[in-house]
Amino acid sequence: MKFQHAPAPHLTPPNSVALVMRQVLMALIPATIAHVWFFGPGLLVNMLIACTVALASEAIMLHLRGRPLRKYLGDYSAVLAAVLLAFAVPPLTPWWVTATGVVFAIVFAKHLFGGLGHNPFNPAMAGYVVLLVSFPAQMTAWLPPAIDQIAHVDFSLWQTIAIILSGELPATIGWDAVTSATPLDRVKTGLGLMQTIGEIRQNPLFGDFGGRGWEWLANWFAVGGFWLLYKGVIRWHIPVSMIASLLLIATVAYMLDPGSHASPLFHLFSGATMIGAFFIATDPVSAATTDKGRLIYGAGIGLLTYAIRAWGGYPDGVAFAVLLMNMAVPLIDRLTVPRVYGHES
Amino acid sequence: MKSNRRIWPIHGGLNLPPHKSDSTAQAIVQAPVPPELVLPLHQHIGEEAKPCVEVGAHVRRGQLLAKVTSYVAAPVHASSSGRVSAIEDRPIPHPSGLRARCIVIETDGLDESVPGTGLGDFTAIDPVLLRAELRRQGLVGLGGAAFPSAVKLNRLPHHQVRTLILNGAECEPHISCDDMVMRERAEDIITGARIMMYMLAAEECLVAIETDKPEAIEAIDTAIARAQDSRLELVPVPTVYPEGGEKQLIQVLTGREVPADHLSADVGVVCHNVATAAQVKRTIIDGDALTSRIVTVTGGGVAKPRNLDVRLGTPISWLIAQCGGYTDKAERLIMGGPMMGFTLDDDSAPIVKASNCILVAAHDEVHAGGDAMPCIRCGECARACPVKLLPQQLYWFSCADDHDELQSHHLFDCIECGCCAYVCPSRIPLVQFYRASKSRIWQQEQERERAERARERFEERERRLSEQKLARKQRLARRRAALHEKGNGNKVQEAVERARKRRAAMRDEEPPE
């Protein structure tokens, strides 16, 4: 009897790229619910727009590059990048702004570098940074959380869709009445106006650690992140070192002068720290790959995030920090080659 | 005695579905002697054995069929009685699928043996003689590598072997032959261990068994207690693949790494498989040549998975028939386990000394392949690698065919355990890439050596030619110089003289007018 020839190992690998991406998407569900709870259905609309544009761009690029469509469209990597970008933009961002970011992420940051697995920069963050520098007004048009103590306007799903598709609010309301600075933004502006942290935190926008609502969002990102750690989809090195380095430098600054530096916990629960630590910095393609390298990479992101928040021009710095550390990855990987069994280090 | 010895962890490794109970439900079955035995001349690491019987000769079990001359080699013995019907190329169990020289025996069903030559009390015999006996009887490691055992039991002057490790880890899924040997032949193993300790002058013997084999642990524990030898110690080790690799097991038991390009004996450890120890006892005490071994026949593609005591040379197809034949699901025929075993395309190949397991995998038990995605650099391969390599970097370098980087990232330390490929979410057949790169580098090195030799030959030829040319030139010059010395004028004058004399002579002869 004749049998087929095949190379070892013969066991079917239990994991797949699509499974990894799906698990990351699933881990974002709690934060998605929290986001909708506090900031309305805008995120869902943005996700839908982003995913549609992402899959379309991916399909076109795959076709142009002569790659199989079904195999790569089914890996969920474009969907994940789109969803992460949807989280990054404000809930009422006009659709063409989101679409621009997604097209840049998929076409330029991903496919022009060689597609899945070959992009040196995190596509979602590259797309977001393009929006940040190109559409500064839209990118800062965040909403206040839907909490009783804070003035906010509730939009229905249909109103939200209309606003996003038209880029205009209903005639009776102005943007100033709808939008609100994020807690990080408020701190930056306040400090610029020579207010102390204590004075700034009088604003009802602030909660126990970060901003009201925002800190809950951060919690739910962390919950999703812990699930990913538990499932072994991500490893602890990057989140731990990023959070630890951010906390460390924030603590030092806070202890030197608590009046002009926000507390370490504020940094932890504000802005993109949590989504960054568990979902952005852990993107395997653009991160360092050795354990030691990941500790360095995460620490670098934490430090740069703080530096940009405290001394840079933008209220948050996670996206820039991730992109900057992406550039350092080849060097980090080269310098952190582990000692092989039986060899001297 | 069960030990409280400290256990060191290995880096990486996997917890794989064991599938061992499929084949351990019943005791070892004695496989009948097949009508035809096919004994390859090369069943071990080292030089091929040379036939020393003629076609048509009648042979008995244990009779020498092919002998060896070099140090690293093992002779081949008849595994039953009968007539040598052919010495020819037959399919052998080898990854290449090539045919190789085999001695074929038509068995006569009598199964006569040559009389055993047991040596009795081994402690009264020089280890050199014991080694010669193991060598003469064709003993090789039965764990799968088939390295001649006598070589590994030779205590070199610069080696201080403190520890003999008996490897009963058997970490690869499906394979259970060592488990069954430990359960049923624990006494033999312990006696064999004591012979080996005596040969190596080892101070202790650690029998390492993974904790998923409680019956084997129990049996070995009892046998050690009965032997009343305090140098023997049973060490249950955690169940993790590939802990049964020699270097990995040494790390687990001693916390030491065998330095690159060194033997385990350099760190005072020698490692043998438990089944090898049992065979050492059979060879030294009972005087048996290595003519049979325990083989696990298992997988969803075989009707009755089990362990059998099989004569070497038994065709796999015949052995499968003894296990109820193939099921409808049989898809892949693997010699060895599902992680490191290689596929056979032809089931007429025989069981050889290295055959620990015949896995007939069903289609739902194996990876069809062809679903590889680009590497997403997740680094799970590096986490899983027991050698602490960076499989992902090796993969990129392999794609780029960058031999320098491959070697500086220690490609040749890869033990091809398959952990990296198993955990890879992109399902890249990583080990395939490493094997291909290894052979390309070997090939290139061979070519470089050949080119070097050719260059030397060419230069030598050029040197000879120029020497000849020079010699010819010098010879010519010498001759010309010699001519000049004598002077050309002399010769002309001589000729003129000769002509004048001749004319004078002619004038004298002329009659006067």
C-alpha cells in the first residue's frame, strides 16, 4: 500500500492567524459596550465604516498584488486594524475622515510594506496619526461622557448616523455644546493656564483616577487585555513594562511637584494607556519579538507616552510613542538575541 | 527509591495530547515470525555492515549475517531461522524513500536459534570484554537514533562519568514502547542499568520517567527496591515535550547544559534509553543478539493499536496485518511519533533497530498543510523552543538563504523537535525550512571543499607544467650552449677535410692518362 509523503511535525497546529485576530476582537467587546454606554452609538457606526473601507482597501490591494483574496480577507487583520482605528477617533467623526485614516492604514502602512506580517509600523496607529495631523479639529471633537453630573447631548442612533455621514450637527445645536475636551486635554490646557492639578480636578469631568467614564473605559480595556493574557494571545512583557515605566516616570514627576504633574494613576486610567498597553503595543508584527526586547520596547512606549503628554504638543502620546518604538524594533531585536542552549552568552 | 531530587525546567516545550492509552491497554504481544524477513545492512548510525553469508545459506536466529570493521557500526544478525533468499536492494524505512541493500530471509517456521552465550557474573569481567560483547551482538540505542551502544559505553580516559541517566521520559505523543518495556521488563532494565554503571564506573543511575506513566513508575520502583542498590534512583519528571531529548533530559535532571560541540560525557553524564538497558541485560546475561524489539503500532489508521515484540526485518505491512489491518481512515504512515517521525510511502519496508513506533495516522490526526500564512512575528516559536533559538529569525534568514546569519543564530543547534511549527499561528512548516537550509549549507560546504581540492589540484598541475617547461627550456639552452662551445666552424672544416680526403682518394684511384 502507498502512502502520502509529508514533513514532520504531523500534528495540526492548534492556532491560526485568524483565531488570534478574532480573539483580540472579542477582547474588545467589553470596552465597546462601555464606549457606547458613555459616548453613544458613534463608535459602532465608525466601526462599520472603518471595517467596510478596510476590507475594500485590503481586497483592492490584494488584487493589485496578485494575492489570494479569500485567504487574506479571512484573517481578520484588516478588520482588527479598522476596529482599533475606530476606537481612536471621536464618536462623531465624519465618515470621510475615518475612511481616510483606514485607507492610509491599509494601503500605505500595511500593503505598500508587503502586507500582513511585513509592516514595520502599527497600521492603526499610522492611520490615526495621519488623521491627527491632518484633521486636528475633528480629532479633538470628543464628547463628554453621558453622566448626569456632566452636561452632554444624547444623540439617537439615527441622528448619529446622520451626523457622521453629513459631517454636520442638527441645525439647532452647535459643536461647542456637543463636544468636550478629554481629561488629558483639560489637564494640558489647565497647566498651560498656570492652574494647579488640584484646581483642574475640580471640574466635574474628573473622577476617581482619570476622567469620569474614561476611567471605566480603561478598566474594560484592561479586562479584555487580561483575558488575552489568560488565553496566551498576548504575553505579559509589553503591557507590564509599558505600564510600569509610565507609572514610574509619572510617580517621580508627581512626587517632585504634585501641583503641576497629574498623578500616576491619572496617567494609567486616561487616554489610550490601557488600549495601548494591551491592544496596540502588543501588535506582534510591529513589536519586538524577544522577551527582553519586549520589555525594552514596552518601557520605551511608556516613557515616550509620558514625555509627549507632559512636554509635547499633543494631550496624548500613545500613538506617537508606539510608532517611534516601532522604528527601534529591528535594533532592539538584534541586541536582545537570547543565549542558545550550550553556548556562552 | 523515589527521589526528592530537584528538577530543573527546560525552556519552552509543549503539553501535547498524549494518545498513549490507545496502545497501552493490553500487554506486549509477541508478533509471529513473518514468512519473509528483510534485514537492511544499515540500521544504525555509522558504517554499513557487509554481508558474510551467501544467498541460499541456511541461518538460525542470532547468527551473524553482516559484519562491520569500523568503530562506529553494528553488525546484523538473523532474527529467525531460514534460508537467505536474496541480498538485494529493497525499500527501507528512511525519509528519502530510497531503496538500500538488504539480506532477505525466507523463514522456515522452526525459529531455531544459535545457542546463547551468556557471560554470567558481569562484575568478574573486564568492561572492555563486555563492550566487545555488546558490539558483537549488534546492540544499538533503541530510543530511535540507533547509535551503537558500545561506543556510548566506552569510558574515555578524560571522562569522569558520574551519572548514568536511563531515559524513560518517552515524551512524544502516541509512542508507548518504552512505557510498556518499563512495565513488563523492569527487572531487566535495572540489571542492565547495573551492568552499564559497572562499565562506565558511574556513581549513580537516575531512571527518569514522565509522571504520566504511573504504572511504569510503580514497576521500576519495585524493581529498584528488589535490587537493593542505593545507587539507583527513580526520578519522576514532569510531562513535557521534548523532555526526552538527551540534552533536555540532562538539563532537567542536573541543571547543566551540555556545551555546544561537546558530548554529554564531558559534563559527566551518559544517557541511555530504558529499552537499551533491558537489551544490555539480555545480551550480557542471556547471550542474545539484538534480533527483536518492542514496537508501538498505533493511530486512527490501524484497527487494533498495541505494542508488539517484533522480529527485526518484519515487513510493516505484515505487522499492520497482525494489528487488525488498516482502517478506512488510514492516511499517513509514519515511523516514529507525530512530532519528529518521518513518513513512509511504502509499507513493505521492514521494522529495523530504530523503529520505535509505527503510527498510521488518520486524516483527522494530521496536518494537511498548505495553509501557511505570512509570519506575524508573534514570537511564540521562540517561547516554545527548548534550545532557546529564535525560530522566527531563522525562518527569515532561511528564506533569504543567508548562511552566515543562519549559522550565527545557531541553526545547527536545532534539534528539529517541531515545537516551533506546532505553536505557529501562521502554520509555517518551520522545521522544513531549517532542514532545507541545513542541507544547503552542508552542500555548499561540500562544494567549497571540492572547489578547494580542485583548486589545489589545478595549482599543483600548473606548477608541474611550469616546472616541465622550465626544465625543457634549460635542456634546450644547455644543448645550444654545448653546440656553441664546440663551435659550428669546426664541423664545416671537418666536412671540408672529409671531402678533400675523399677527392684525393678518388684522384689516386684514377688511372693515369
